[in-house]
Amino acid sequence: MAIINQETVYGYELSLKLQNYGLKVSEGSIYPVLLRLQKEGLIKGEFKNSPNGPDRKYYFITKQGINALEEFRNNWEKIKVPVDLLLYKEQIP
Amino acid sequence: MNSKELIEINNKKRKKLTAENLAYYENMLVYIRLSHDKAEQETEEILSELLDHLLDAQAEGKTAAEIFGDKPRQYADEIIGELPGIVTKKRILMFIMGILYFMAVFSFLHGLLNAIFYYAFGLGSVYREIYMGSAALKFFISLPLLLGLYYLVIQYLRWSCFQQINKIAEFLIFWVFGILSVGLFLAVLYFVPDFGLKFELPFYFFLLMGCILFLTAQKVKNMV
């Protein structure tokens, strides 16, 4: 969702971008997730002309989606430091 | 883009797949389309996305199994699980449409058989006796029967999607299934006794009735 927040993407683009960030997810697994996010109204898909090739379904984030992302970010911030501490305790002098 | 346009584009694009990827994709396509209680528009949208993705990946030398995993049925189930269902209003309309088509075919065949028997073999007469009670009972028995058979066929087709089935075995299965279902309907027609109000109607009434019902069903279909 963070990626969709930055720019509208289509499925294949999204899977490439995730890989560029170092996330080793199987390419196909993004589609069930995209469907779920659409059902929950957090993202929306729309058919648009793509510069190279056929019309594709581009995804963009909704207002609800931005809120959900913000919430997730807050929760993540809250647990990130404690989890890091727990896991790498011995390395901290 | 509506679902019809998406299907058309999909049919054209599929030809660009390699044999291996095409087999994988088509199994998935049939399996997902056969999940009959899902919204058509969303179903076709995701199918077109999956196809686009596969084409892009194919251009880079990847195979369908590398992208969607080597358990296509499980993957397809995941997709189906996330697809929105048909809206209730559509569901009801489709049900009404099904009943109308069923009654149309039933009535038309009734009239047609009567005409053939009378004119070709000199059996019966132009008029046909109809008992309202038995007609209603026959209808209410054969309708769930038909729905049940339809459901069985869909389930079989879904089950057969991702497996290699012997062609001869499959033929035999369908043959036995066909005989059994026709037999069931004939049994219903034969064993239901005559009761209720009696009408005498000419065969062309049934033909006409069938046509009217068919046209009504077409109208309902356009509303769905």
C-alpha cells in the first residue's frame, strides 16, 4: 500500500517494485491481497491506457486507504523499537 | 470496460501464451469462471490482470508455475475467496431467468413432440389433455432435480480442471450421467398421476407459450 500511495501502479509493476525493495514474495501472491484491499475500499482499480501495451488496471489509494496506512505506520513505529531491542539485546552494550 | 469486452480481449491475448503457460492459465480461467456465485465484472478484471502479468513475465522467460506457484488450484481458490459475490438482486433475476428458460423449453418441447407424434405418426390429436395438479407437481419436482444436476455438472467440471483424465473414461462418465438424468425426468413424467383441473389445449398453444416465455426470459437476461 505504501507503494500504491506513492504512485498508481498496475499488477506487474507492483510486483517488480516490491522485489526492488528486497521483498521476496511470489509474484502471484499480490493479487489475492489486491482483491482484499479493494473489497475493503482501501484501494481502487481503474482501467487506463498504458504508455506501452494494452489497457491495464491501475491501482490508486483511497482516503480510507491513506488513513489505514497512517494507522499501520503508527502501530509499526510503536512495536519496531521494542522488537528490535528484544531480538538484538545482547548486541546492545 | 465491461465484462464482455474483457472476455473478448482475453480471448485474443491468450493466443500469445506459450503452450505450457496457456495450459496452466486456461485451467485457472475455467476453474475461476466456474465459481458461479461470483460477480462477473470483478472475475473478468482479475483474470485479465493475471493474463497481463503472465504475458509480461513470459517476455522475461518466466513460466506460469514460477509466478503463481505450483499449486494452481490452491492459488485459484485464494483468488476466488477474495472475489466479491453476486449482488442479491442479480441473483434473484438470474434465478427467475433460469426458471423462465426452463419453462419455455419445457412448453415448447411439449408442443413440438405433440405435433410430431400427431402429424408424422398419426398418434394422439391436435389437442392435448393437461391436468393442472399434475402439471404443477411435475414442475416442482423437476425444477430442483434440474438444479441438482446442474450443480453436479459444475462440481465435476471444477474437480476435473487441474487433472489429467482419460478421455474415454470422461466420455463414459458423461454418457452414464446423461442417460441417468434423462431417465430421472422421464420417471417423474411417468409416475406422477393425473389429477387436478383438466384442460384441453392445442399443441400450437404450447409452442406459442414456449416462445413467449423464451422472449420474456431474454428480457430478464438483459436486465441482469
